[in-house]
Amino acid sequence: MTNGRRTVLAAAGALTLAIASLGVASAQEVVAQPVAAVDQLPRGQEVSRTVIELAGWVVASKDSQGYPFAVIDKASAQILVFGGDGRLRGAAPGLFGSAIGDHVAPGIAGLALREIPGRDRTTPAGRFVGGFGPSVDAGRVLWVDYDSAISIHPTATGVPAERRVERLASPSPGDNRVTHGCINVSPEFYEQVIRPTFERGGVFYILPDTASLAETFPEFVHARETAEGNEGKRGQRARE
């Protein structure tokens, strides 16, 4: 078993515990790790507790309403994709907006790429309901948020100086901020996981760069604080 594979298995196991803590009795059945899950995460790179707990909350609360979903961590440059049944379909590195931030500049969807100011080349944070649809210059694309022109698409060579393919292959997330705001994944991950999983649409949860988690996902934070409070009370009773 490869180190990367162990990372995804560990994440799936932790996800089961996260769901169980939020009150789902059949958590093991809900997120049992499929053998065919695609793992492209760099060797030795871990999945954060926040990502795992957010995914667990999505499944436990049915926030995606049965649609497939992705939890996207800009800081770690990771994308975890789940089916509508809550099962992990794959995990991979991604490329994101070159500017640190979570805002969407007014009117940005109407600008040509070269017209977007550097400060506004952000990948926004939040919960987005998206799906495949037409674009003006790239054919049919997977829109994460149509209004802000954010999509997920395979990495292309594009501008050679940007070295997007090399950045995606790098084990460090520090060099994965290079796009105009869209999210890039490897062509293999796009075809094997992204395209078939989101063929009928899905929900995308993008963690913030600078905004607070409570501001971005208030219901998730409230549920987590409640679960932690209940766990503390159980521990206190045990000591009594």
C-alpha cells in the first residue's frame, strides 16, 4: 500500500468518526471507503481535520441534498470529491487563484482574463451549487459558480512561464496559486473523478483564505461546537 493510499484511507476513517460524532448511527456504512477511490495527493501530505469534519457534517446533515460534493482546501491545495452517497471518490492537488483572498470582485465575470487585476484573481470561499454548462470560449465546462465565472477544468500548458503542470506535480502547496481564479486539476483526475461524479451537478465547499470559518460556514461551525460541547459534558460526567 502506498503512503498516499494510506493517507486517503486514514481520511476516510476519520470521516466516519466525524459523522458518528454528529449523530449518524450508520456512519460506517455511509462512508465505507471504496476500493476504486483515486488518490493523487502528494506523498506524505495529510488531509486537515477541518476538511474531514466539514465533509462529515455535509453527510450527517444532508447539506448537499443527495448530490455529490467536493471539499476544497486552498491552503493545502487539495480537492476531496465525494459521491451523493457520501463515499470518497478521490483526492488530488489543485491549482487556485494567484491572489490570496475570498472575495469576488463586482463585474469580474464580464472581464477578459488579461483584464482581471492581480488583486482580484481569487478563488472565492463558500458553498456553491454548480454543474456543467456552456462557456463563451472553452465549450462545456464545470461551473462551480457561474456568476463569478469560477470553474473546475483540467490543467493545460497555457502560458509556459506559469508552469502549471509542474506546479500541480510539486509536493508543496505553496506554489499552487497561479490561476485567474478557476480551479485546475490533472487531466487524469478530471476524467476519472470530476467529470463522472458531477455530470448532473453538485455542491462545492471551498475553505477560506482570510475569512473566518464561522463566517463562511456558520451552520457547520455551530454543529461542530455543539458536538464538542456534548463530548465535554460526557467526559465531565465520567469524572464525576
